[in-house]
Amino acid sequence: MKKVAIGISGVVACLIIAGAYILYVNGSSSPGSGMADVVINGQTIRAEVVSTEAARERGLGGRSSIDADKGMLFVFDSQGLHGFWMKDMQFPIDIVWMNSGKIVSIEENVDPQIGARTSELKNYFPETFDDSVLELQAGRVKTLGARVGDSVAIINNKTQ
């Protein structure tokens, strides 16, 4: 086995390349965000991608609504049972848990629980492991005809 020494300039070059790749994949200079098209049953949802812990915790909280053709896509580093709550939410949503390009669980018309204390908020979990979650306007799952087992394509874009 051959040992390779990398100097400071080599490390800096690697960091620049890694940063450029992250910007390319996420399509944004904002850490943990970008845009992607999520295709379910031939219909496209333009989704804001969140992948940092702070962005995940904030989610759609504090917003007054979301358009029918928009969504928020939560991307996780590993599979798990990723739970969601309705902290600071002002409107109901549909939640779609996905794993490896398939829908694994759905929760429709989730109540925003306006006025509930944080300790009283219900937590929603998938039926099985997921690696990403899509939040949509309430009723959108029905209009998409989305069901557990359906395929999902996530297409990254460079522009927001």
C-alpha cells in the first residue's frame, strides 16, 4: 500500500471541490437548502429541500400557507423513523414518508394544533424506516393519487 501525503493546499483544494459539489447538488448557497422537483404519479411538486438540523426543526412553521404545487422535502443522512410535529404551524398538511424512492407511509390532513403548548403537540411517525419526507398542502396526497408503495422521483435542480 502506498502512503500519500497531502499538504495544506491539497486539503484546501479538496474542501473547495466538496463545497462546489454541495452547491451543485443542493442548487443553493444557503446551507441545508435548495430546490428539487418531486414526481409522484407523473405529477411534479416543486419542493424546498432542507437538510440541516435547524432547517428541519423550523420546517413550514411560521408560514401562513403553501401552494398546491409546492412542498418541503426533508432529506436525512440515514434511514430512521423520523417523527414530525406541528410546532408553529398555521395550516394543516399532508406528510409523505419515503425510502429508497418509494412511499412508505402517509399521514393526511394533519391538524396544526394551533394554540397547543409544545409539550402537548402530537408526534407523527412513519410505519417503517424512511430516508426523506415530503410535506404538502392538506388534501394534495388525494389529488396526487399517492399511496404507500408508489414510486417517487426526486430531481435536483440548480435554481431556486
